[in-house]
Amino acid sequence: MSDVGPPVSAPSPETPSASPSAAPASKGGPFRETWLILRNRVLSGLFLALPLLVTAFVIKWTYDLLSENLIAPIARLVLRWWDTTQLVQAESWVVNALAPIVAIVLILSTLFLLGMFFRSRVHRLMDWVLLQVPVVRTIYSAVMKVIDSIQRSGPSPQFQRVVLVTFPHPGAKVPGFVTSTCVDRLTGKTILCVYCPTTPVPTSGFMLLVPEEDVFDISWDVQDTVQAIVSGGISMPQFVEYYSPEELKMLGSVEVAPPGP
């Protein structure tokens, strides 16, 4: 007589089977899906508009600077001359609209005429006269050095050098451009002149004198650095050499990852 085991009962049709795909659907619902779609679309629009806004801000800042200090005064002179001569009868709004355009044309024409005397005897005579004035000499010579460095056909290796500087306090570092070098009179150490631009307008910043051993070279080029500064860190290279060899020795227990491609 063979042993027969107890009968195995079939699963009841009324018992609901656990579906792994049912749990996530109960958590979110249509409202959460709608919220995620709206959030992703808004963030995508922000990423699209942010470069345009930053570019427009820089252009507006440059235009306002030129308009307040150069275009507006010349436009007022044009309007005053027009009111005095009255060569052609025209509506006031037409004159007010044409005055800035005439001012811009006059500025460009003046620059074109000055360009004919560039590096000529007149230019050298003007340099000699301005360099004889005590106060003007300091400002004029500094500006001329900056313009000469920009006009060089071949980029200067020191100007192309991008470094990290500890600033404004220990524990924080900022990128900067080495513009020139000098030597400390007492120790003979090399001192670097480092220009650290500010965000989002890199034309303003800080000029720091830093010993050469206190700066850290990084693999960024000038374009990568300027893009990172203007974008406020949004457009950043993937890798940066943040820690110096001395700091890596202090972090001895930390495993150093291989450099990226």
C-alpha cells in the first residue's frame, strides 16, 4: 500500500497576485507624472535660455558703458548742432532717433582716421608727450602694455597659462591667468602676477601677487576657463587638478583615481 501525501490545494482565484508593476503606479499617479513633465520642460527651457541671457547681459553691460560715456554725449552734441543750424526740417522724434546713429558713425569714422596714424611718427610723438606727464605717464604706460599684449600675433605662453590660486581664504581656490612674473628682492623667489576674473563679467577681477610654488597648474585652456567663469560654473570641464602634490601626501589614505581622458 503506497503512501499518498496530503492533497495540494490550488490557489484560490480570489487571492490577488502580487504584481511588481502595480506598486510604482499607486505611488505616483497622474498628478506626479504631470509634475515631472512640467519640471523637466521648465529645466530644459532654463538650460536653453541661460546662455542667451548671460550673452545678452554681457552685451547690454558693454553697450550701457559705451552709451553713457561715449555715444550719449556725442548724440547730445549732434542734437545741439541740429537745433542751431536747422539744415533740414524734420520731426523731433526723427532727429532724436537719428542722433545716436550719427554719433556711432562719427565714432567709427574717427577710429578709422586714427588707424591711419597707428605706428606712425604722429603716434610716437603722442606717446612721447604723454609719457612726460608725471601722473598720466603711469596710467598710459600700463594701458599701452595691456594693449600690446592683446595685439601680439602669437599668444604668450605665460598668458595662456591657467592656474589655481588659494583665494579668498584657505580651503577655496579660484582659476586665474598668469600675466607676468617678477622677482622678490630679498629671497629671489619668482612671484607671479595672476589675474582672477569675476563672474559673470570676466573684464573685472583681482590682480594677485602669488609665489610660484603656491599656484597649481591645471589642464584647462583659456577658452574653457572663460566659459566656466561666465557661466557661473555651469559649463565646466569634466576634470580639474584641484589638489597639489603636498595636499595629496596629506590625504595619504585616500586612493587617487587615474586621470581622465
